Amino acid sequence: MFFERLKELQQKNLYRQIKDRASPQGPRIVIDGRELINFASNDYLGLANHPDIIASAIDAVKEFGFGSGASRLLGGGAALHKRLEDKVAQFKGTEASLMFNSGYSANTGIIPSIAGEGDIILSDELNHASIIDGCRLSRARTLMYKHRDITHLSALIRKELSLSDSADGRFIIITDSVFSMEGDIAPLSEIYNVCLALNSEPRTQDSILLYIDDAHGTGVLGNGRGALAHFNIRPEPWVIQMGTCSKALGSFGAFIAADRDVVEWLTNTSRSFIFSTVLPACIAAASLKAVELIEETPQLIERLWRNRAKLVNGLRERGYDAGTSGTPVIPLRLGGLEDTLNMSQHLYNHGIYAPAIRPPAVKEPLIRITVTAAHSEEDIDALVQALHC
Ligand SMILES: *Cc1c(COP(=O)(O)O)cnc(C)c1O
């Protein structure tokens, strides 16, 4: 039944294969018995294999054991989960926070809790797949606006407001803070201003929500506090920030940071929170330690941005353009699927791991380079060199 379909994927060069490491995650990884310089991880600060984080996780295993045994509401949580939530809320400057098992389960659980039939979601066309799935599950009317296009976003809202049957629905604007494939940053100040304007109109007052997926902003932008801090935007009661512990924090899981009412509502209604076993306490311990390290060690983020600048300069000198990227995620467009796959293989042959990203993850194939704080100058030089020859 699936044999022909798999063959079709292979013929179209869309067949993917898992490549597992024989080493920890980091700037150098071992795959198929070879050490490769790794430009494919989201471990932006090099924390995934940090000794303090490992020690925290081990201590937590000793104190709380491994398995968590139940959902949070049924006693699966440990003191560490709450400690992490308090820390995240303080870090983000919000009243409260709640852990989710992953970014995927956060988006698919939260969006249907805050948007439903009769509501209107406005979603950037390049939002992450988990947002798209969350919107589908919500049954709200979902309108896609053109990527980072505030004029289009505003026009869609105006049009909806002019329709009589939009009588009392809520408007929920949803955007990635940093887009995971392009590495560009959402125009959050402008989006925030659109929300402010709507909040001062009688029809839309108290019916606007702004939901930000800060998966790639957390630990990277705003001294690690994320995109809102980067833009100096206050976390208003109508702003909901979601973030992940699985990328720059080098851990696993996700969180929501928002007003207490929002957090209590999600605790009571979000299906991926209610109907899933909570993450083990050692994962919460690792995430907590990561946030502490980010606060205590500003050099980590400085090194990340220094490495990013070095790579972008190197690319530019070789005639590569970083597109609209404003972050350590840099898309390299090399033409069609075949050229992209060939370049990825070429890099692999030169000891560099940078797999091609292809449809359906992206419309046009690309090599998604992620540079981290853990890369050495030599690592970055090696990539630039290999692209050239
Ligand atoms: C990675 C990612 C997610 C999913 O997070 P996981 O913790 O890996 O499930 C959600 N949103 C965005 C924008 C992401 O890049």
C-alpha cells in the first residue's frame, strides 16, 4: 500500500532518512563513524551538553527518580516543575507560566483553548507547522496574512470587521517571533501597535489576543528573554508568549508565559496539557539550570552573536546572501532541489553537516545553517571554505 508512495518520494528526491548521532549534540558530532562540524542544531548556546545542566539533571533523577508517572493534574509534577515555572515567569516578566511537553504539544493544545468557533485567527503564512495544526484543531476561521506584511494583516482585520457576522468573535493574531527557516524576525512592534489600536475601538476592545511563538527567540534575542524584550514590548494581559526549552536552552519541553488568568484557563482546558504525562522532573531541572546559566553568563549570547556576524561576513565575501535573516538561522538558497542536495552532499564530504531542507517543510529547498555560541572560529572558516571550493 505504501510501497509505491515511498518509491514516488524517492523519485522526487523527497525521501528522507534518519541519521542518528554516535556522540552528544554539539558543534562536532559523529555520524556514520565520522566526525562532522554540525551546522544543523538549534542548540544555539551550546547548552545541550553543558556539565552544569547534566549535573542538575542527574541530581534531580537521584531526588525524584526518572518517570513522572501521571499527568500534571494527577500528581505527575514535582516541586521542580513549579520552580521552573516561577523562574520562567520572572525571566519573562509575566505573572505566571505553565510547562508543556513540547513546543508542538504547546501550540496544538493552547491555540484551541484560546480560539474557537466564531473567532478569527490571523496567522503569518510562514508560521511553524505546529501553529498551523493548532489553528486547524481550534475550528476558528483562520486567515493567513502574507509573511511579515502588516498592511495585509490590517486589511484582513478591517475586512472582517466590515462583515456583519463577525459580530462578537475574538481576533487572535499568531506569529513566530523568529521564523524557523528564514531566520527573520517578526515585526512585533508594528503588530503590537495594530493590537493597541484595535483595543481602543469599542467593537474590538477586550477581544484581541497576540500569541507569539518564541521558540527561536528564547535564549537568543533580548538578552535571552526573547522577542518581546528585544523590542521592549511590555507583556500586556492580552499578549501570550509561548517558548521552548528544546532549542537555545539545550533541554526539552515548552512553556507559556502570560497573565495568571490565561495560565489557569490553559491548566483547565488545554488538552495536550491535561491528557498527557508530564515531563520527568530531571527535564525541568535541566531547563531551570539553563535559564540560570543564561542569566549568569551574558558571554554565551555575546559569543553567539559574534559567531553569527563572522559567518554572515564570510558568506557575504563569498557571494552568498543571508536573505532576510536577522538571527543565527541562515537560509542558503542554491537553486533547485538537486543543486541543494548536491551542495549538502559536498559539504558532508568536506566534514560539514548541513542537511537540505525540502518540501513540505519549505516551499523552495534550502540549506538551513544554524551557527551557535559553541562553534570555534575554525569551524566557521571551514564552512565558508567548503562552500567555496
Ligand atoms: C521547534 C519549533 C516548535 C516545536 O517545538 P518542539 O519543542 O521541538 O516540539 C514550535 N514552534 C517553532 C517556531 C519551532 O521552531
